[in-house]
Amino acid sequence: VFSFKLRGAYNMMAGLSREQLDRGVICSSAGNHAQGVALAAQRLNCHAVIVMPVTTPEIK
């Protein structure tokens, strides 16, 4: 359904200090959570590493 979990990722990351955000974030997800973390990181000017299984559908 092309939905992703932005609220949880953004709320958690928005509560981090600038020093913590400057260190970056990492997550492991097969799709929706990864998209939420990636968007939150972009909006908060934070480096993100997203680890996804090789079996994740390309549409994700």
C-alpha cells in the first residue's frame, strides 16, 4: 500500500540531541520502517544507514 512508518522514526529521532544526530543513525528493515527512518533523517539533516535484506522486493 506504499505506506511507511514515519511517525515512530521521526518522534524517536527528533528527541535526539544534535550531537547524537551528528553521529548518524542505522536501522535494519525490510521496507516501511526503513523508508520512515530515511525520510526522518533527511528532514533532520542526519546521516542514515539503512540495512535491508537482499530478499526485499524492489518496489520497497
